[in-house]
Amino acid sequence: MNNIRKQNIEESMRKYYKAYNVLTDLSIDTISKLSTPALKTNSLKDKIVVDAMRTIAEVEPFLEKLCIEESEFLVALYGGNDGGSCLAEKIADDKGISRRSVYNKKRDILCKLDALLPQKLSESEREGLFAKRWHR
């Protein structure tokens, strides 16, 4: 996996967890209304919510293929607002492992995601994933 692909995957993970933060305080009715295919979003807030829903729909099916431990590790890495080596140190302390082990585990999970996540999604694939996730 090249460095650009790694950065793209990491950015996808950050966006995915931020997207869930966007949806946290919304009612199910609001989310259902915004998942309607023909709906035109007029407000900035609605556009942000729909973008968050799209991000979740495009990443979640591939994250579901990870084991629970890997998913929890991703939440620890990308789910908060922290970052950098301080975060690696905190995770290492919490898990009782070395910082090097944290970086190795991160690399392994990112390599697994590299194999799972498509390089690019076509517009029809994006719409299909959105419909599958939100039109239940």
C-alpha cells in the first residue's frame, strides 16, 4: 500500500467516525426524511447530514468485515479528536503494549482495509450503498 492510499484510508476512517458524531443528536424521523432518494436538501445542515450518511454508507459495509478487536482499535485511533504519537502512547498504556505494537497493529489493519475498500466508487455504487444502508 502506497502512502497516498494509506492517507486516503485514514481520512476515510476519520470522516466515518465524525459522520456518526454528526448523526448522534438527530431523531430517527430526521434521518428517515433525509434518506428519501428524491429529497432536495436546501439547508446547509441537511447537506452536512446527508454527506455524513453517505460517508457511513460507503465505509460501513467494509468495516463490518473486520473483527471486533480491530474495530475497537479503529475507534480508539480515529473515533476521538486526539491524534499523533500521544494517542499511540495512550492506546499502548491502555492495552499494556508498546507504542511500536500500536503502530504495527495500525499498519496491519490499514493493510486489511486496503484490500477491503475499493479504490474508487462509481456514482451508481455510491447510490446503491446509500440505499442499502438507509432505506431499510
